[in-house]
Amino acid sequence: MELMGVVKFKGCLVILLFVGMVVGSVSGIGVNWGTQSTHPLSPSTVVKMLKDNGIQKVKLFDADSDILDALKKSGIQVMVGIPNDMLYTLANSVQAAEKWVSKNVSAHFSSGGVDIRYVAVGNEPFLKTYNASFEATTLPALQNIQSALVKAGLGNQVKVTVPLNADVYQSSSNKPSDGDFRPDIHDLMLQIVKFLSQNNAPFTVNVYPFISLYSDDNFPIDYAFFNGFQTPINDNGKIYDNVFDANHDTLVWALQKNGFGNLPIIVGEIGWPTDGDRNANLQYAQRFNQGFMSRFVAGKGTPMRPSPLDAYLFSLIDEDDKSIQPGNFERHWGLFSYDGRPKYQLNLGTRTNGLIGATGVAYLPKKWCVLKPSANLNSDQVAPSVSYACQNADCTSLGYGTSCGNLDVRGNISYAFNSYYQVNDQLDSACKFPGLSVVTDIDPSTTSCKFIIMIQTDGSADLYGNGRIWNLPIMLLVFLYYTIM
């Protein structure tokens, strides 16, 4: 995720965030299924969870064969993704594009019974932070993948798209009607939009009103949600009482001004995180997502596109191994926690009245790594120990306004130690912070702060083969270094 997309609101810049995702053509909400987790739920468990919740569409960020195999004959429509680092190869080799389609689409589509509807070519490739790295390769890669789909006889069933950040368009005022594509990529965007139109493919964009609050302390909070904003924008008779509608219709105007007013739009990602920032909490996430779902289920679009939306919630499950460069909230977008438990009640408009969690999830034993009661907080080992634990695990629930923000110093240290201990499958040597840590069977959790117990995965049994445990000797060397110094 990146902080991009500019729309002005009464003199204040509203920075919006967008990321790449996808859709299908059936009614019903879709979800994004990300897999950047140290202990991911098994694909079969997740597919069952999708079906239990009546979710009919899913967007993947790559083409993981185990996940696609689990989606066989599930009835769930799928969008598979191509990472940005593959764009150069696919743009410069028709053969590479054909090989990718054969392996990741045709093989699963025909014999596997996976209902693949879209291929997402790249992910927000025109972010300003990429410094034009993908501007020369995105369209050629898109064209080659389309040609490969046609050659494979799938050109009518599977469509290409490019999930884009909202920084590809902008408004010179607070009104959507002033929207147009970004000047430096205006010609390129028109080429891509024309290509999508010619191939009956959609424009995919990711919308994150949460980032408006994260980026601007003066942003009117009610404008981020779908009820309660008292001073809406009047744009030539079109009334905008929430930032999602305003942002979406800025894109509609950009398309319309350039001759593509009827191009379908997919909202590839939309959601609200539950931790990692003072505005990322369960209450706001429930308010935002239920507000969005209520209008989605009612078939309400936007002032410029009043027909029902095509959208994917971001995201399905928390990912504790995601980059936190955009912010600590990045690991907390899920409707479900790392173990598949619903975080809050949400009506998706399906046959269920609320979210149904994952079944058959096995946990590690009920034990935690914490700071010794007798530990000296003035020890030279404290700072490097906590730093190492957090760098190699997940401490994003610590900090101002977070779920564990009310812990005292000892609680913060214990949380860091336990995070590292659980990520490393409760290995004894993962709770050997010099003179500081001890394993306990007493749950240190508080009312608002959960000290996790990690779930068992296929990799849990292979303690030295999961890509994490080999770091333990390094931890000991770090401590030895600080001891000597």
C-alpha cells in the first residue's frame, strides 16, 4: 500500500490510499486473500471459510498453485495476480507470457475446474514512489498476457486488468467533475484505458478512506464513513457526503472526459484496519465496513454511477509478515484475525447473519514467553532484546492508540518477547533473552491486549525448515556482542 491519490476537500488535501485487487461478474461481495503470514491457514481451511460465509469472489495477489488447487470446483470466482517484478519479462517475451498463462490459468481453468475470471497484470505499477520503474513495461505485459489468453482459447472467459492506485487521477478542486488523469502519465493511461475498452475489460482501482485520516489530522472524520457528515459537497447537483463516492466519481469523470465514460470499474480493495494506529480499531472498522456493505447489498452506487458496485473487501485475514513501511496498520486489515476468528460482527448480505470463523484450527500449547518478574529493566540487554524481537516478529499492536497501547513498560517487553516466541513455534531457544525472559502458562493478556498463541501449520513441525528458526543463533550472537561491548 502506498499513500497516494489526491483529491482536495475545502482547501485541505485528502490523501487517499489505494492498492490492487479484483472482481467477478456475479453479484455479491468479493474479498482479497493475501498470504504474507508467518503461519498461514491452510488453503482448504480458507476456502471452506469463504464458502461458509457465502463469499463468491476472491482476488489473489499471485497464482499460488496450492491455493488454486484448493479452489477447484468451489464455485468461487477468482482473479489471479502477476507481481510487478514479472512485468519486464512478460513485456519483452510473448513466449514467457504464453508460458505463464499455460501454467497459471489454462492448467487450472480447464482440467482443474477453477473459475478464473481475471488476470491482474501488476499491482499499482504507476505509484509515484516507483519513479516510473514500470511505466514502459505495464502496457506491453498487459498486451502479451491478453494475446496469450486469446491463443489459449480463453480470451472471452478470462479478462485482463491492471489494479491501480488512485494517484493515476486527480482533481484540481474539491469537486469530482474536475477529475482527470495525472499529467505525467496522461497519454499512457489513455492507451491502457483504450486497450481495456477494446477487450471488454474493467478498470480496477483501490480506495482507502482510512488513509485520509491517517495522513491528515484535520480531515473531517465523518466524511470517511457513510453516515453523519453534515456538510456535503455539491458538484453541479451531485451530492457527496462521503470521500469514497467523491474519489470514485473523480475517476468516472476522468474516464468520461477522455471518451470512455462507459468503462466498467472494479473497486479492487476497500476496507478499514483494526490495529496499528489510533484510527485503526474494531469500532471504526465495523462502522466503515458495515456502512459500505449496507449500501452494497442495497445496490447503491455513486452519484455518477448509481448502479450496483463491483467490489472486493480488503482483506480477508490479517497478515503478520507484511511490510509496515506504509504504517503499522498494514498487518491488520483482515475481517478475520490470523487464526480465522471473526474480529467483529459484519453482515455481508449473504445467507449468514454474521461472519463465520475458520474451523479445525489447531493451536500450539497454552504458554507464553514474558519478562521475568525479577528482571532488571536497566539491563543493557533490554533494548537490543526488544529490538530484535520486534524486528523478527510483530509488535505493531504496541504504540499510541493501539490495542496494546495501555501496557506498561514491562508489559511492552513481554509482548515483544512473546511475539517472537510464538512466531518461532514456541521453540525453547526463542525464549532465551539473556537474563530477561521466562516461559509461563499464565495468560498475560489484558482486556484490550491479546497475547497470541500461534496456530499450528505444516511448517510448525519442521522447526529448522520454516525459514525462521535458523535466525536463533544470530540472536544469541547479537546478545553476546552487546554483552562484550
